[in-house]
Amino acid sequence: MSKKGLEELSEQGQSSRRRFLFWLSSALLAGSGLISAVSNLVFMRPRATYGQPSRFAIGRPAEFPVGTRISMNVEKVCVVREEAGLAAISIKCTHLGCTVGVSETGFACPCHGSRFDQDGNVIGGPAPQALPWYKLTLAPNGDLEVDKSVTIEQGTYFGV
Amino acid sequence: MKEATQPKTIWGTIAELPNNVWKSIFRNPLPSSERGRSATMFTNFFLHLHPVRVHRHTLKATYTLGLGLISLFLFLLLALSGILLLFYYVPSTAQAYDRMLDLRGTVAFGTVLRNMHRWSAHGMVAVVFLHMCRVFFTGAYKKPREFNWVVGVILLLLTLFGSFTGYLLPWDQLAFWAITVGAEIAAYAPILGSEVQFLLLGDYSVGQEALLRFYVLHVVVLPLLITLFVAIHFWRIRKDGGLARPEQPDTVVETPMTLTGGEPRGAFGLMGFVRKPFTKVGNVPGNTVYSWPDLLTAEIFVLVLTIAAILVISISFDAPLEEPVNVMHPPNPAKAPWYFLGLQEMVSYSAFWGGVGIPTLEVLLLLMIPYLDRRPGGEGIWFSKQRLLANTLFMTFVVINIILIIIGTFFRGPNWALVSPF
């Protein structure tokens, strides 16, 4: 093989090696960029939150006589006492999270005009879903407890 | 050159010191010759983003209406007044509202400064939007300015987000319920929605973490991003050959260098070397004037007008401050500022379509406009007949948004029910 041919060959080898190294280093750079972006997102995601606990006591069952509809605005729950028993209905609008007020026909949202009936069913406005009902339990000390992490079927009253 | 003479004594050095310092900062004296006008524009850091010469069409007040400049000046006013307000603000749910009251009661010029910040923000939203309309109706987004339109749309979004994060900071009723609703809208986004909401709020409900996050976004992240994109926006205006103008052959006026005595006239060579107007040494493109003083005086005029308008408004009208946050009771109706009432009106029909679907489509369409409308013609002319279809479509978009805002502002009462304002 002539000298020129050898040079061409080695040049070809060099250029393919260079191309390989170029793609390898680019991939490594892009990968580390991606990892640091994801780490930043993870950093932005707190592991502990300081907001309301999802399970809380609301008082003795006797504090809620039949016919009661009390809105607990911090906990965003309306405690309802009917003949059938007690229920905890969410008063956080299923549309965009405003606090719904108790109205004559049920609940009404001041932000975008959603309306719900006594049981939380949508009867008007943009709300996509009925207001959820939360699970009620009786704690050993006799207090009623609402567990907002568990939604139950509408119309399931907690007998006392 | 005479300047090279060395002072003989220390006293001579001291006597020349002020002059030397001055000349080391300002390389050129106030320009008196054409070459001086070029050199001043070219060598001054703050002026060098201007071209040395500018097309007459660019200076027409009836063409640009100065809207881009007004946007910039409002942004600068916001930065200045914002930095001052930072000295008295505490991003804490317990203190933020009291600090607003302190601004009124115990801080000199506190009220007027907060008014300026708030009204400039409202003004910037309006003017940036109008600027976008101007650019559309004059077809100024066409090749080669497509990407600068995209940068402009990004700036519009940053402006809106900046104003959204801003009105949360007083932690009044408007703030609390706006952030509640805003974050819930984010949660309607597909797949990542609730994750985005959690990242924005830093918690599962609106509280201290959310206030801190929006504060950092408002005072650091968004101003930095806006500054970056404004720089790109301006840089590209230069690289794309100045503002769009009607296609016409660029006449070249021969101004031969006068070598006989004095400085060469009209010589600015490479100083004008951008896409257009092309310049050769000794030649000056027709229909252009020196930026010093024509462009500068126009800019200073707009600056003074902007500041004057904001001052008059800020002295006459107080920025709104609602009741302190009451988690129990949203105000009824709970209304966002006027520029979001169109959005709120749409959201009142469907949270997903009004809050996520349609706005996303609108933004995507806006971003793609220069890549969809590829037909040349009509650049630099208001409502050109060649662009009848495009202008009609965009006008429809503008009018629909304005109608939605008017409905949301005047025709919505308690429980977002339709009411008559009359």
C-alpha cells in the first residue's frame, strides 16, 4: 500500500473515532443536563408539608342535633346531621377550589357560579363533579373524626 | 496628535485629572459632525444597541405608536419601583398585609410607589398586548422576523405571569382566591396537572409556602427571564434589519468622503454593517437619518410621556387593596384583575377548556402565526389590503377576548350570575 493510501486510512479512522467521541460526549453532557434538571425539580418538591392534616376531630356527636348544617371553613367540610345520621361533605368547589357557601337550595360557589343541591350534586354552573363525602369515624375518646383522604359514597350516613 | 503631550508637573496632572477621567468614560464629545454622531452611537454602551442610522419609516409615530418602547419603559419603571418596595416587604402570610398598610401609613411616598408599581403592571399588560396587535396588523412578523415574533409571545406570557405572581404578594382576598383558583386551573392540565399544582404551591393547600414561591418567582426568576428575552428581542431587531417597512428599493445616496480638510463626512463604514441598510464607506442609504439625535429624541419623548402618565395616574388613583385574607369567605363575586377576567369568564363554562385547553391552543396558534402565514406582502403597512384575511382573523381573536373581558368585568355579579351594569 502506498504511503498516501495509509494516510487516508488513518484519517478515516481518526474521523470515525472523532465522530464517536463527539456523540459520546454530547450524550454524556445532555444526560448530565437532564439529571440536574430533574434534581432541581425534586428539590422543588417538599417532602413535608405544613398544611391542614387530612384527619381531624370535629367534636362530640351530641354537638350536632338533627337538622344541623355547619360549615367548617378552615377544614373545608360541612357537617350535616339528618335523621339517618351524620355526614361530612366537602365545601371545596370541585370546579376551581373556592369555598362554597351554604345557600337555600344547597351550596353555591361565589367564584364561578357553580351550584349544588343539599347532597352536593351539581345543579348548575361549571363544576364537573358532585361535592365528595368524607369518611366519618368515632375516635376512642368519643370525638367524631373526619378523614379527608377517604371519600365515601354519597348518602352514606354515619349512624350514631 | 496633540493629546499625547505629557504634563510636566504633578500639578499639571492634577489639573487635567477631571478632564482625563471624563474623557476616559465618554470617548466622544457631544457630536457636532456626522462622524461624531456615528461614533457616539457606536462606542457608548447604552447607545450601541441602536443602529447608527435609522430608516425614516421606523421613526413614524403613526407606524409603531411607540408601543414597544412604552413596554420597555414600563418594565424599567416596574423594576425600579419594585426594588424600592422590596425594602419594606416581607413574604410572610402573617406580615405581608400589614406591610401593605405600613406602606400607606408609615413610609414616605409608600402609597405612590405602590400605585406606580401596580398601575405600571396593568399598563404593561395592556401595552404589550397592543404591541402584539400592532406587529400583527402591520405584518411585521414576516420573514426574516418570524422568531422575534415568537420571542415577543414569550414576553407576553412572562408579563402575564409576572403580573399574576405580583398581585398575590399583598396577601389580601384577591391574592388568596386568585392563587387558589390559578393553582386549581393548573391542576386541570392533563397528566402532570396535580404535580404542577403541588410544585407551584409547595403544599396541598394555599399558604405560606405558596406565598414564598410566588415571591421568589416574582422578584427574581421572572424579571431575569424578561430581561434575557428583552435583550434577545432587541438584538434580533438589529440583526433582522430594523423594524419592518414597506418593500421599496433602497436608494443609495452618494456622499463622497471629503478628504480636503476636516473630518470625512458621512463615513461610518462598518458601524452600520447589519443586514440592512447596507452601507459602504462614503455611501448613505436613502430615507435614513442619523439615530443621534432623531431616534434618541423620539425615545426620550416616549420615556417622559410614559413616566408622566404613570405619575399622574398614581397620584390620582390608589392601587386596590382588598380585605385581609379570610380563608372562610371568598369575596362574592371573586374577580381577578381585568386582564384575567376573559379567562375567568371562559373558566366559568368549563375549567379544562376555559383554563387549559383554549388558552394552550391560543398560545400555540400565536407562536405558529409567522410559520403558517408565509405569504410575503403588506409588511410595514397598517391593515394592508393584501393581508385582509389574516387581519380579519386576528381582529376577531382580539375582539372576542375584549368582549369576554367586558362580560367578566361588567356583567357578572354575585355567584358569577349575569347582571346588568346599568
